[in-house]
Amino acid sequence: MTNRIAAQDRRWIALALLCVAQFVVVLDASIVNVALPTIGRALKFTESDLPWVVNAYVLTFGGFLLLGGRMADLLGRRIVFMSGLVLFALASLAGGLAENSGQLIAARTVQGVGAAILSPAALSIVTTTFRDGAERNKALGVWGAVAGSGGAAGVLLGGALTDGLGWQWVLWVNVPIGLIAAAIAPSLIAESRSDAARRHFDLAGGVSITAGLSLLVYALLDANSAGWGSARTIGLLIAAVALIAGFIAIELRSRSPLVPFRIFRLRTLRGANVVGLLVGASLFSMFFFISLYMQQVLGYSPIKAGLSYLPLAVSIILSAGIASQLVTRIGFKQVTAMGMLLIASALVWFSQISAHGSFLGDILGPSLLAAVGLGFAFVTTTIAAVSGVSDSEAGLASGLINTTQQVGGALGLAVLSAVSISVTGTSRVPGVLTQGFHDAFLVGAGFVALGLIATLTLIRSSDSRAHVALGDRAVAAESPA
């Protein structure tokens, strides 16, 4: 009995370690935002190159996620997780030591690869460590709370580190965390991998999908500067589609595919990934435009803007915990639908911001509403995306939901930035900027409305009910006779 309790305790300690790693991964997508002006001056970035400090990370993170997830299944989830952590930490060290713009962008690119390797491995370890049902819901509730609050925490921490210690520390903070986590992982996490007889790695499929996704994300990120109708953007999009089509052709003929397409027979998995794409498209952009509104219109300093995210971050943590309990009681479909409705309402509310606004009048209310919606939607789409998936394909399912969220984020930011810029142009007049943000928030609400429709039509009610029944049986089995 004592050994069983010790094993149970070790699993939850392992969850804490996995969540810390995921928190750093999510954090790094936003932590450098506040430091960008300082970095630009220190390393003599041009105005057009500076966004690539962020884009280089997002590009490789989104492009390599699917490959990272399958590597975890085939090579071993623990070893892939640890390898990703070490690569991430070393790239962070190199980034802080960079002496010019090229070195920093190269380091951020490798950081993104490390993140794409460790993130799906960590999520697949969570799904294979905890039983499907109430136990896994609780674990994924913690996971969702940490991942969902990472973006908001990054803005605050980035401002504090840049002002207090220097811009290098927004990267160096990852080094001890990554190396310590990799060192203690073997004592907490058991190795696991797919039990498939063939361990052939689909190199052609891996190269084609990674190149295709990376090119797609690059095209979307670059479209606002190159022009949506430019030959460059159209050419990149055509090339990305061709590579992804080539990947599909390779997988259909492969005896050991990187992505066994039988996994898409799970209708709820398909629906969860569509919803994940649309949630990413709306909410990643929401953080971007709120930050611009606070600093460019309301005149907030970086640290004040970061502190303004605290209520949102705390609310995400609380709502994710509530969501994990609600899923166990009423199912993931209903909770996802509630989350999408709350997010859409919050974005419509954000579209009412004023050029002469205030934190209490224009930001706090919709931020809290969006946070609850995000906590509900993020946790439940993750649960739905891995529900009913065999342990042997947990890494694949984890890579898929991470990929759709990241590609959705790149797509949403590109589209909504184009919407905003079409109104504002190069103007820095608060009233003009605010009108551009209005339109972007409304289009974002439209993305979420599509996500709500996808939730209601693509996620199976029977799977949601079966998930509740599974949890009830697990509770009954653990209850004393």
C-alpha cells in the first residue's frame, strides 16, 4: 500500500516537472516581446528584421511539432523530452551570448526546434501516465492552467528581467530550468514508447511535413510585409501546399507512416483539432492587440502592461481547474461550447475599447471573461484531442493538437494584423489605432463563432458522454466496497 501511495505521489511530482517545462515553452513565445526595443538597439536590428526574434521561434516550433510528437512515440518519450530540454537550454544560452542579429535569430530558431521536440513528448507522457477519465482530466486541467497562463506571464516577466538584469536574461532564465529538469526527469518519469513491431522512421514524410508546415507558417508571418497578393506570398503558399500534398501521398504509400491516417477516423479528434486551430487564431492575436492597445494608445510602460495581465493569468489558472472538474461531470463537448461562447463574447466586448479608455473600463472585464473561456476551451480541446487514442499514438495526437494551435496562432495573427493595418496604415494616432483594433477583435470573434459551430457539429456527443461514464466507473472502482 505504501509503495502504491509513493508511486501515486511520484506521478504528480512528475506532472509538476512536465508543466514547468511546458510553461517555459509557452513563456518563450511572448517573453521577448517587451524586450524587443532593447534587443533592437543592442544588436543593431533593422526595423524589418526585429520581428523575426519572435517569428523564428514560432516558425520552427509550429513546423517541427508533428515530427517531435512522432519521435516521442518511436524513440521513447522520456529521452525525447530530455533531449528537447537540453537543446532548448543550450539554444537559450547561445541566444543570450549573441553579438549580432544573425546569431540571435539562429539561436531562436534552434530554441523553437527544442520546444517542438519537448512539448508533444511532455503532453504524451501526461496522457500515458494518467488514466483516461477523471484522473487525466485533473492532470490536463493543471497542464492547461500552466500552458494558458504562460503567455500572460511572459509579458510580465520579460519586462521585469529586461529592466532589472538586461535583455539577455529573458533567454538565460531558461538555462537552469531546462538543465535541472532534464537531470531529474529519469528519477520521476519512466521510459515509454510505442510497442509497434516496426520502428522504421518515415524520413521522407518527416522532411516533407516539417518543410511544408514551416513554409506555411513563414508565408503567413511574412504576408503583411510582402503583401497578401504578392508573387512571393502566393509562391510560398503554393510551395507549402505542394509539400503538404506530397506528405499525404508519401503517407498513403508508406508501410510505417509518420502519421497513420487511421487516427483521423476518430471524429472527435478531428473536431478537437479544428477547434484548436480556431482558438489559436483568435486568442494568440488577442494578447498581441491588447498589448499594443495598452502601450500605443493608453501609454503604458512595458512593466505596467505586464502587470495588467495578472488578473487574466490568475483567472486562466482558476478556470482551467474548474474546467477539468466540469469535464468529468458533464463531458468535454458542453464545456468546450461554453468556453467558445465566453471567448466570443469577450472579443466583442474588447471591440468596444476607447481611444480615451482605462484599464478598469476597457480591459479588466473582457480580460476576465476571455480568461475563463480560454481555461475552459484550452483544457477541453486537449482532453478531446487525446480521448480514445491508444497509448502507442499518444505522441502523435499530442503533436497534432499542438500543431493546429500553433499554426492557428500564426494564421490568426497574420489575418488579424492585415485587418488592423488596412485601417491604420502607418498612423500612430490613438483614435485610428483603436479603430483598427476594433475590427481585428470583431474578426477574431468570428473565428471563435466558427469554432463554436465546429464544437457542436464535429465533436461527438456520444464520445463526450462515454468520457463521463469512464470517469464514473473509475471512481466506483476506487470506492471501498
